Amino acid sequence: MASLTLSPSALTRYLHRLSVGHATICPVENAGTLKQRGPWLVLGVLVLAASALPLAWHYLVSYPRENWQVDLEVYREGARAIVSGFPLYDLRTVQPQFLPFTYPPFAAFTALPLLLAPFAVIGWVWTAVQMALLWWTVGIAFRPFLGRFGHRAGLAQGVLAAGGVWLLPVSDGVRFGQVNAVIVALCLWDVTRRDRETGLWAGGSGVGVALAAAVKLTPGVFWLHWAVARRWKVLTVSITTAALVTVASWFLLPPASATYWTDALLDPGRLGPNGGTSNQSLRGVLLRLGPDENSLAFKAIYVLLVLAVLACALPLARRFDRLGEPVAVVAVVGMTAYLISPVSWVHHMHWGVVVLGAILGTGRDLRRVAVALVGAALLWIRLPWWGANLLARHEVPAVLARLMQNSYSWWAGLSLLALWLLAARNHPEPDAEATSPSPAETGLSPAKQV
């Protein structure tokens, strides 16, 4: 049986890593009693509601009916198709959108509750769900900063969430009735979870990411992270869970499943105009700037860019994993998924909420505060659309207009750089001896550890 002893210095570093992980993902300590916190929580919720109401009113009351909650309508019609027996990938929403269902079959099953009430009611309910998830996401992503407010943290959380409502990716999620708030919350919940028995953080559970990936494939990038970080148990649980729900969907909807995995998945054009400003992924940028999409040069450049992002981002995510910073892990992997996905719409940058929390940290480092504020400002303004308009009007040099048009791609790349410079570089990764995953993390018994 191999020895599992640690040197005193390695043990100290290992315990420090665990304590950092606890500080990041545990509830705020000494935050007062419920009686003390309650009024501030209520006030925080009211601040969020006051901020969200004008946006909701604009998109749910004043907005043209033909553009009303168009993505939510896609989810709802997908659920209706499996109930009625209509071919899932032949459906189109009503005019003038004519949008197809573009998600895996499992996603249609998760949308069944959308049929329980009239569409007008569901639109309001879904908006409220998005706001609730934004509240929760802010509470987890900004936990170290909120901890400074003690029993008044609820108000601070409400103020941050109220500002987050007006970030363009979040407001566009309300505009379209998007699912991004759910995807981000599932992944954040998963990766920041602690072991129920030991109370320690072991890289996540795998279940939340599995469900998110079964609905929208891009969270599968977390599987690459867990492989690089050697979180084999979490990786196995996640892939197995995703496979089970996917296979179950195949048994329930065999024709639709065959259509999706052999045809619809391979046709990015079903998602919309890939070369338009809305697509801020690396591929979208290349479609606007690079050679012809069907050329060998385009494919080679795209593959090289994807590999470069993975080569930089996955070690960074592993470093944060070893430092016990799960929120930063989610931020890095979310930005990686955004960059390498064939299509990443502006509203997919909902991951930016987590990134801002990871960059801000406790808010005691003025450099991190400044970068977080600049990052939030760039997500608040409609920079990609400004760039597209300037490009069409020829009012500024084309290079500047293109930089603005493709700004979310640059934002994602620069956020990875900021996380490295501000949150990882000055905290060297502990040595392998101190950071080797425990038997509980790897799923192996001590006797099998090398």
C-alpha cells in the first residue's frame, strides 16, 4: 500500500488550499441571525425588482408581438412537438420568425412545464425565473465581496444583481426568453458544490454540468477541464449522467434523436446567420474577417485558434482548481466555451456575470476593482452593434469598427488574461505532492494510489 503522508510544508499548503475553497463557496460566516439579515434580504430583492421591472415591461408589454420571447417560443413549441408527435426538427415557430428547434431532444423534455400556462403568462414566469437565477448567481460569484457586508450582504447582493440586469447579455436573455441563466446557474451550482459527507470541495459533482450539456452542448468543455485537472470521479459522473439522459431521450424519441445527432447538429446554419454580428465566437469573427468558410485556410486557422485557446485556458482552469477557486474555474471554462463554440450569440455572454465576480474577488485590490468595473461597462454598452453601425456608415477606420464589432470575443480573451494576471499569477500553484486529488476525488481506494 502506497504511503499518503505529506511533508509539513506541503500539508500547510494543502490545508490553505482547502481553506481558500471554503472561503469562496461557503455561506458568509458571522453574517448575523436571520432576524438581522431578513430585512436587508428583502430590501435587496426589492432593489433587484425595481431595476428589472422597466426592462421586463419594455420587452413583455411594449415590445412588438411578432418579436415577443422568440427563443422561449422555440422551447415551448419543442415541448408541444413531442406531446403532439410532430417531427421535432421539422417544426418552425410562427411567422415572421420561422425559427427551428436547435437543441438536443432532451431539451424538449425539460421544456414541458412551459405548456402548463398560456404563453403570455409563461413569458412573465420565465423572466422572473431568470431574475431569481441572476440573484443566486451573483450571490455565489461575488461571495468574497459580499462577505464584507456582514448581515447587510442581502442589500449588496441586490444592488449588484440590479446592475447585472442591464448588462447586454442579461437584458438580451430577457428580451428573447433565453435559457442562458439556467445553463450558467447549473454549472456554477455544480462546480462550487462540496462533498456532503466531508464538507470539502472536490472539484464539483458533475450532475449539473451533465444536465446543462444535455440541453446545450457547450458546457461539455467542463469535461476537458476535469480531465486536465484529473478530477476523474467528477468527470465519470458527469459524462455518465449526460449519456443516460441522452440515451433515455433516444429511446423515447428515436427518429428525432437520429435526426439531431446525424443531421441537425452538423448544420450550424440552423442557428441563424453565423457570420452576423450576433455571433461573437472565434468562428464568427473569422467568418467576418477571414478567408472563405469552405477553404482549407479558414479551417486551419479556426482549428489553430481553438487549440491555442484550450492550451492557455485549460492550464489556467486547472491552476484555479488547485488553488481552491471554483468560481474562477467556472469563469475560465465559460469563456473558453464562448470562444471555441461554432456559434456564441451576444446573450451567451451571461457567463460574464461569473467572470466579473471572479475578477473582483474581495474588492480589496484596487486593480481588480478597476478591471471589473471596466469589464462591466463594456458589457453594459452595445459595443458590437456600435461597431456594426460604424462599419456600415464608414464613419471611422474599418479596423476600429471591426474591433468594436468583435468586442465580445476580445472581452472573453482579455478576461482570461485578467484572471491570470490578477488572480492566479501571484498565487503559485502548490506542488503536486500537496495538491494530488484525494481518494474521494479520484474515486480510487488508498491502496490504488500511486
